[in-house]
Amino acid sequence: MPRLPIALVFAGVVLALFPSTTSAVPATDPRPARVPPAPPAAQGSVVVAATNLYEGAVLPAPRDLADESDIRRFARRFAELNVAAPDVVALQEVRGSLPAVVRRLNRAMVGRATYAAVTRPGLTRDRGACAGARGRFTVVRDGALVINTATTEVLDRGVIRTWGRWLPGMRGVLRRPNAAGCAEHPWARVRVTREGATRDAVVVGTHVGPRGHYLKTLAMRLLGDRARELAGPAGLSVVAGDFNLPWCRGGAGAVESPSCPVADGHRELADRGFGDALRAAGVSFGTRGRVDFIHTTGQAAAAGWDRCYRPRIAAGCSRRDSAFASEQAFGACQRRAIDYGSSGGACRRRAYARYYSDHPIVRATIQ
């Protein structure tokens, strides 16, 4: 999705977060948390989370990587939002910061989960074919899958390649005249065991290129086809992450509703038996420009997201529950996090203490 100033490109923003339900916190705590967290997961279910952490895709920012305060806030918020520790977490834009993210998650979730990365980010050069495109190209895999080792084992893993168009400012990095490149989306076949019941699933972590509606549609069609193929006819498939495509046609300004016209890429997934867990739970209606989804062929028993984190996305959030007073306030704190690692200027200290990414955390319990 489009970023703020050009300086943020060098944070590695090439490829473009559980419910707004949270546990109660002291009145002096600046984090928005006013309603109960998600309920515990039932037997035979798989809990999936997804977050784009804005920590680096191609050119991570050295100052940002040296300062883990935003990662620490993410892990703290992650722990607040979950009674049931997610079995699989799909992370995007963590090239350069994945070890720190896993370490912070384990500190925040101590006694509840132990997380380990089972796929890793990378940036390589290749030649040949990538989802139909041929030639020499950069292969970007800025995401990773992390599992809860207390509940989950990996049976198989790999990547799915799609072709996409990224930000124009990265032409020199991707070495393509139209800033296009090959993206690798990590997948894992996992077995989740909870209270003696097991459930197998194929989980794909995705980050779809932010430019070009047609290319996004092709990528989402391919992701759906491959996920279903990997899981088998009766298997459970999940595709989770940053799709860089709102649900409704009309772009970021369209208000999400039960009856809005569906964007082509999401329609491609729906035609393949996938449903968005947040829509199934009814917690996404009224939002604008939401691009983070958990699409699944299973049934969403519960789902949600950190709804009031971004002022631009969700309406109806009170000042008490909102993380930032305005989108301008959010942008100021984002710039400080990337460039300076501290509050100051237009970013107030209280607001800076809430910043963890430009995407809210999303989660779903799937049966």
C-alpha cells in the first residue's frame, strides 16, 4: 500500500494487526485496551495471526533496526489481545528484524507460548520464470511464518511465487524498468494439537505487490489455487497477511459493508472456497482501506483485529480507545520511529508509546 514520505522507502517498504478486543490495563497505560480479549480456542481449531511490522523488506533502516522499542510494543500488544496464543503467525516486512521479533514475542508470551520461526526472509537474484514472467529478476521474500512450538509441528514447508509491481522509487534495487519483481510467499503444512485433538492445515503468509490491480488479482488467484492444491480437496487452507487490496471495489475510500461490490482479487479467492474470517465474524464492517486479511476454507469460530489502532481505517472509535488522535499524528510517530527512534516534534510521547507498525494486528480461530 502507498507509504508516507520517500524517506520511508529506505525502511525497506517495498512490498507495501486480534480483534479490537483487549484485556483491561491500568488507567495510566497509554495503550488502547477497553474490552475483553478473545476467548480460548476450542479443540480441533487453528489460531492464526498476521501482522505487517514495517521493519524492512529490501533496505531496512539501520536506526529502526537498532531500536527495538516498536517491536517491544508490538509484542506487548500481541500478548494483550490473546487469551489463546496463536498457533501460526504470518509476519510481513521483517527482513533484518525477525530474530528480534521472535525474541520479544517469547518474552511477552512467557508461560503461554514458545515461538520459533520456521521460514525466513530473503532477498536474492534469479533468472528464468516467475509466475509467467521471464528474465532476470529480484526475488523478495520479506515475510516469515512463526509457530507456537507448544501446539504446532511443521510437516512440510515451501514458497509460492507471484509477480508484482512495487514502489517506483525502488527501480534501482529491483532492476526492472517498471519496478516489478518476484515475490515469494512462505507456506507451511502444520499439525496443531490442543487438548488431545489435532488439526492439519496449510498456512500461507502473503504480501501482495501494492501496485497494479490486474497483477494483484493474478497473484491472489495463484495463491488460492496453490493453497488448495497443497492442502488437498478436503484439507484446511489459510492465506493470511497483507494483500494490499481493500475488500470493496473503489479503493481505500470505499466503506466495507456486507453488500459492497467485491474487488476482483478477493472474488478470486471466494470462487476457490475462501472466506475472510473478519467479515465472517462481522467485525470489519464500517472500515475503510483494510488490506490485512485471513482468508480460509474453514469456519471462523472467532476473529478480530486491533481495530482502533489506525484512525484512517476504522470509524466509530472513541478517543479513549484510539491509539492516535488522527492519521496525521500516526504519520508523525511513524516517521520518528523510522528515522529517530524516539518521540518529538509532532509526535507526542504518549502517542509514540502506542506505535508498533503501520498495519494493525489481525487474528482468527478457525475450525
